[in-house]
Amino acid sequence: MSSAVRGNMTGAGRRLWLAVAVSGLLLGGCTTTLTESHTGGNASGDQVKLDTKSARVVLMPIDIELFELTAAGLKEPKANWTGTARVHVTAALTAYLAERNLRLARYRKPADLKAARRDVQLEKLHATVGGTILVHHYDQMNRLPTKRGKMDWTLGSTARQLGNQQNAEFALFVFLRDSHATAGRKAAVVASSILSIIGTPRVSAGERVGFASLVDLRSGKVAWFNALYSDSGDMREAKPARKVINDLLSGFPA
């Protein structure tokens, strides 16, 4: 990860890119998509399964950012790409859940500034918890003994305040990062593909990484979590964005 981006990323973002970097090395440059879904407990401790007729789910603002990958491997944030991708991803999420007849409510920003700041901090907390899950649940070597292998993570009591304010039982959080190569970077990819024949590691042309969480707002617990890694697709376009969301929500309990 480049020093130009590292300083602006959260701890969760750094852990996520570390996990993805390891995956990239293992993949050896092959075009592929990897997802892994885990289900935790609901407020009663049972495995969660949403009742599409009654469950009330609020879709939180999507934590998404797109980068341009330069020839030197630096990731430069692109606000216009991010804005376009946000529109396509939001539409894809809405369509995915509508197909499952799930009652989805769009997040309503509170008029009260204190409540609005609380929600922003909750979104940041989700990113941090998601990064921690990647490190301490997905990587069995780093699993915490106190968790006993269970998907046992929480956003805390603040989640209940969100549930009351949004009149929802669950919240769906989405974290996505996407990078696309410049012309110079693409040339380097072609060159590295040729060199890979003689054993030189291939250069990445970009990748999609992220995770989604379904949080039980009655308890704050992460009821379901799925992580995504893909080196194909383009969320700046509607159809590829839909494919990314279909993969990201693979195993969704509804």
C-alpha cells in the first residue's frame, strides 16, 4: 500500500488492504472473486434468519471509495468515480433486497446534530470492527480464544439508539474499496504478464475489496458478515456494480 494513501486510511482500511494483499499474492494474478460469509446470533442468541414479511432493515450510508492506481503503484482517490459508483451500488443493493421482498428503509439523517454525529461515529466503528473481524475471525491463526471461533462481535449499545431513531430492527452496513489502473499501469501489467512466464510476480491492475454486515439493532451484535475480494469488475458501471453486490451479499440471511 502506498504511503500517499496510508495516512488517510482508518485502522480497518489498513487491515483490510493487508488481508487483500496476502490474498493477491496467493492468487498470483488470476482473475477471480472470493467471498466468505459468516452468520452470528440475533438478540436471543439464535442464528439469524430474516422474516421478509416483518423484518425492518435500514440501509446505512455506503462507505465506498474509488482510487486510480498509477504506474508506480500509488492509489489516488477519485471523488467523481466514487460518486458514480455510490449511485450504482445503492441501486444494486436496493434491487437485491427488493427481489427478496425485504422491507428496506433508506437511512434518514437526524435533524439533531448530536444524533447525526453519533451515527457517523457508528459507521466508523463498523469499519473498524469489520477490519478486526477480517483479522481475528477469517484468519484462524489470529482467532481470539475468548471468541471460541464464534461470530461474536458487536457495535455496542449505540446501535440501539440508531434502531429507535430509524424505527428498524436491523441495519445493513457496506464497506467497499475499488481501484483502477492508469494507462501506464496497464502497460506495466502487460509487461509483468509476459515476465510472469519466467517466474516474476505479476503486477495488479486493480481490485475490488470490501465487507457487508447485518447488525441487530436491538443488541448491537453483528448478525451476519461477508467479505469480498475480486480483481475484476467496475463499479463505475451499473451492470458490474450489480455483480459486485450480488457477490458481496452472497449468503445474506433472507
